[in-house]
Amino acid sequence: MSLSTSCQLEFSWFILLLNLSCDFFPLIAGGFALKKQMLDDRRFPKLHLNLQRLLQVIAHGEQVFPRVKEKCSSKRWFANEDIISLEELIGRLRRLKENVGFIANRVTAIQAGLDSWQAEQINRKLYYLSFLSIIFLPLSIITGVFGMNVGGVPWTGQRDPALKNGFRNVMLLCVMMLFLVLLCFAFPAIYARIASWRRRRALRRSWSLNRKSFLKRIPGGSERGGYLRI
């Protein structure tokens, strides 16, 4: 039974390695550099892929060895010690399948935690970037407006420009473009409001028609309109 012994040693070594990896994870709960290194190395996705392959091998062995035991138990030349060894091997395979499945779930949970941590870091960086954009946006607007090479720019000391209304024309064009962009962004909301208003109006109309019909059907209603009492 050298095959079962070698499989047992190989699986035990692999499970020991996975347990060490899972026990090592709580130590890095607050380590930024180590988490980043683990994400860059793509360690846990590779580990999860290896675990899935190992689960396939173990599941195949769990299906094959019971059939081998059934076939061999009917043979006279097959000893009882070999049948007992096969039963032990089947039990080991089942325990290995449970352990590897548990470790695969643990690796999946760890990878999900790392992904959420990475998303949190990205959101924090985007928040800082938006804060910087808010700071520098007015400055860029001011420098863009007063950096125009047109006449009529205020507070620039231009006494007699060739085009006195150039600044006004450019600002009107900017306002028109801004209004067009805001209209494009606000169009879905306006369309949704109009659609909801039309639905409410149709619902009120249908409710009023149903109410009138119900009053006509009620005995002693205000508008019977020729309906017969049943």
C-alpha cells in the first residue's frame, strides 16, 4: 500500500501548508505593506485554484476506491488486510475532502476580505483626488478666464482694445455650453419626473372612472344610470 502512504504524506503536507497560511493571516490584519504584497503576488487566487484541482482529485478517488473495494472483496485471493487498508484509505480521502473544502472556503473568505480592503483603499484615494480637484477647480477657472487673449477682460488694464466685447462674447459662449451640459445631465431626471407624473395622472383617472362605476352599481347611489338592482 505504498500508494496510499504517499498520498497521505502528500495531502498531509499540503494541508499543513494551507493551515500555516490561514494561521498567518490574522497576523497581517493591520499590515498595509504585507496586504499589498499579497495582493500583488496573487497568492490566494492561485491557492484557491490549486485547492479546487485537489478537490477534484480527491472526489475522483472517493468515487473510485469504493468500487475497487467492492470488486476486490468478491475475489478470494484478496486478503482481509487489504480490504481494511482500502477502507482506511477511503476514510482518509473523505476526511481530506472535508478538510480541503473547509480550507478552500477559508481562502475564499480571506480573498474576499483582501478585495474589500483594496476597494476601501481605492475609495480613499479617490476621495483625496476629489478633494484636490475641489481645491484646484476654482483656481483653474480663474486662470482660464483671465488668461484669455481677447479684449474687454476686466482688471487687466486694457484701455482701448480692438474688440471691446470679446470677453463678453466668450463668457456668453461658456454659459451656453455650461447650460447645454447641465441639460444633458438633467434630462434623465426630468424625463423620469414627467413619466411618473403621467403614470400618476393615468392612475387617478382610472380610479375616478372605477369610483363612478362603483357608485352606479351601488343601490341608492348618486348616479344609478339605469342599472338594475340584483
